[in-house]
Amino acid sequence: MDCASVREQLEAYIDGDLDDALATTLTGHLRRCGGCAEEHRAAIALPAHLAALRGPVGPDLVASVMSRVRAGRLAGQVSAALLTLEAILACLALVQLGVDGLFAAAAASLQDGASLFGGSAAGPAPGDLALVLTLLALVTVTAIHLGLVGATTSRRDTA
Ligand SMILES: [Zn+2]
């Protein structure tokens, strides 16, 4: 058996998953081959090192690390998207406030003009409803965002 095959089988060998004949062949190779023996020692020592580093390590270590990385990255992406949405909504609100201000000014001047003829023409500015909806959306998105940040933080705390 050559070194490449030995190293391919090393994990199964350590786990005791190989049949006896193959395991005997590997044992023989490990006695003769310093390189593979070193690889074998490192592979056996690695879980112990990891366990010493932090708590018990399951066989799904990589999976759990990857899922944590992925969850963190996803939360980051969602967080960034929500932040963008908040910025857009805030800009919309500002623009509408500006438009609203213009409408108010226009309404005021109309009222001034109308009052010359004894009428009172000004109703609620048309921008009001849109502004209220925008602010509502902004508050909702911000609430979701804060909830997400809170959930992410507490998840990290418990992990
Ligand atoms: Zn070898």
C-alpha cells in the first residue's frame, strides 16, 4: 500500500472503521513509514488539542463551525439590507417632509389668496398620508432590525 492510500484511509483507520486485513496492512505501513506515522500521530493528537482549546468537540465540529459562520454572515447580510432599507425610508421621509413643507407653503399661500375672497381652501396636505406610511415602515423595519440584532447577540451569548 502506498502512502497516498494510507493517508486516505487514515481517518477510517483511527475511527476503527476498516476491516481487519486493511487495518493490519495500515499498521504495518505505519511501523515502516515515518511520514505516515507522523501523520497518524498528528491526526490522533488533533482532537485532543481541540478539546483542550475549548470544551468537548463533536465529530460535527466543522459543520457546527460552518453553520455558525454562515449564520453570522447571513445575519450580517440581512442587517446590512435592513440598514439600507432604513436609510432609503429615512431619505423618503425627509423628501416627503420637504414636499410636505412645499405643500404647506403652497396651501398657506393659497389660503392667503383665498382668504382675500373670504374662503378657506386649505385641507390636509396630500403628502401627510405618504409621510405617515413611510415613517410607519421605517419604525417597523427598525424594530425588525433591532429584534434581529438582539436575537443574534443573545444567540452568540448562549453559544
Ligand atoms: Zn507512508
